[in-house]
Amino acid sequence: MLRCRARCLPRGVAVLWSPQSTAQKSTFPGPPLNLDDRKVFQHKTTWEITRGLLVFMLCSSPRLVQKAPTLLSISRRVLGRRLWDSLLRLTLYGQFVAGETPEEIKGTLHRLQQFKVRPLLAVPIEEDVGQAKEGEEWYDTNARAMLACLDLSVRGLTEESPRSPMMQLKITALMAAELCKTITLRLQEQEAVSDLNIERVLALIKGEEVRFGCLTPEENLHFQKSLSRLRSVAEYAVGKKVRVLVDAEYTYINPALSLVTIAMMAVYNTQVPWIWNTYQAYLKDTLMHLSQDAALAERLGVCFGVKLVRGAYLEKERRLAKEKGYPDPVHPSWEATNESYKRCLDFVLDRASHARGRFELIVATHNKASVEHAVQRQPSHTH
């Protein structure tokens, strides 16, 4: 069964910027932006609000979060599979997952869209270094799940839906994280940079025969099959008019993810930004990478889609930096991350205002100040 997670983007909270974005600060007519409006909870039942508060309180306990896998395992043995599944579906699973069957997911999408909440469907599968799978079947299965998720994204549309639907994609669900790490390391070597250049990766995505001298025969074969899976998902998405938001992951694999994503942009974003990349503002070098990728997209003559987030892997990134003795890649404070987010946001908005429809941005944040700043850059209310 497909378990598809819906990350919902209320209009006016996570903002989709169209080609009409402006580079100038502006005040707009109409009432001020109200992010505390109780109407956001209109579609929630009393139980759903209570459950949300309970889950929030549970997730606010670091000790409980650390012991969660053990507690879940013990409770499953004690309660039995059927009762355990029922309790989980009512609580944690029900809070975060749109549904367990296509019918359940479609019902959730329809209910959200009645209240002008746009869903972003995701197949929540990823792989980390050290978790490599044998063969290609696991990755092939994930690709099929993503194709099904694309169908659900389109099937859930209503007449009120004003834009193309979206789907989140994690490359490590289709390509081994170990290979992503290897490519990232090779990109730090001068000789390998020319071998793994964007044009050669682009050719491989198009189905041409390409062999990379810096990779082993086995790595070359898996790279080829991985890009074939990505190509099948991307082509299906473009055919269905679904935007694909490629997720960022860990710093030790992100350069490889960006290389593949920009190459996909070069194939599919010639007229419309169907493929997007994600940038994590909690990292110190994000603005540099964002500006480099934007310049590369301009050089390639393709549209550029940006999903701007803060980041989700803070503790692991800092722990690895301490253990391995390299500089902490994460900003030292919440305030520094806020400033980084603002700089990245302003950079993309400035580019978007002059790009004539070739830059689009999602302000993917729960931070009130960031959303208000984004809206203030608009000549009118969000759309």
C-alpha cells in the first residue's frame, strides 16, 4: 500500500512566487497579513486539534524522541500488531500521513482544498550512507511508488485548484547514498570535476552512453540506472504537469544531489520550472551555492525553481563535524539562520524580478518574520 505524506502549503503561509514577483519592498492594499487567523483551523475537528497538541507535546520532549524507536517496538510487542496499528493510526500516523489508500489520500486532498490549502505530496523514503540496498529492486519499487504518487497529485485536483500540483522527491530513494557520497568526494578533486561536469551528467540523463573515469564499473552502472529512474519520474511528472521539488539532505551528499538536479533542470526546465532544487538556509555556505546554481541555470538557459527551507539535520551535522574534526557547517544560532534565510530569500526575489518568468520560489518556512518579509516584497497579497 502506498503511504503518501501530504505537506500542506496554506496560501499566505508558504508562498509560491510567480514571475510577477518584484525586487522592491512594497506596501499592498487591503487588510494586514494575519498569520494568527483562527480560520486556519476551520477544517479541523476538535479531536484533530487535540491530537495535534498531544503530538506536539510528545515531540517537544528530547528524551522521549530519542527513545521513540525503542518505545514503539516494545508497545508493538505488548499490544499486538492489530491494536498497535489502530492506536498509531489514530495518533502519530494520523497526524502526519494523508492516507493509507488512494481513496483516503484523495479524500484528504479534497477536504484540504475546500479550505484553500494546497497539498504537497511526498513518498517519505530516503537512504543514508551505510544503508545501501542489494541490487536495484528497492530503488525500482520506490520509483513505482513515486509514479503512483504523481497520479494521486493530479487525481486530487479540484476545479478550484489554481496551479500545477507538486510532489517532493528524495534522490536517495532512487540512487544509493553511498554513490552520492562518492560523487561528492570526487567533485572535490580537480581531475574528477571535468569528468563529472554538468554536460556529461546531462547526456547520461538523456540516455546517451557515458562512462565516468572517476567511478568504478559498478558505480557507473548504478548511476546509469538511477538516472534512468529519475528520468522516468521526471518525464511522467512533466506529462502530468506536476512540479517536482527535489529535497536536500546531508552536506556530505548534497553536492551530488545538486549536480543531478541541475542536470535534470537542463532537460526539463526549458520553458517551465518543472524540476526544483531545495536550499537549506541553516548551512553557512547556502547563499554561495544558491548563487552558483542560479548562474549555472542562466548559463544553460533554463528555468530555475527554488524551495527555500531552514534545514532538518542540525544535530547530526554538528555531531559529525565534531567527531570528524571539520568546521561546523551549520550557522551558530537561530538568529544567524534567520539572517541567512532572509539573504537567500532576497537573492532569489531579486533574480526572479528580472528573469521574466524563469525563476520561481517557495518560501517553505513556519517562521512568521520570514513569511511577513516575503509578503512585504510583493506588490499585492500572496497568490
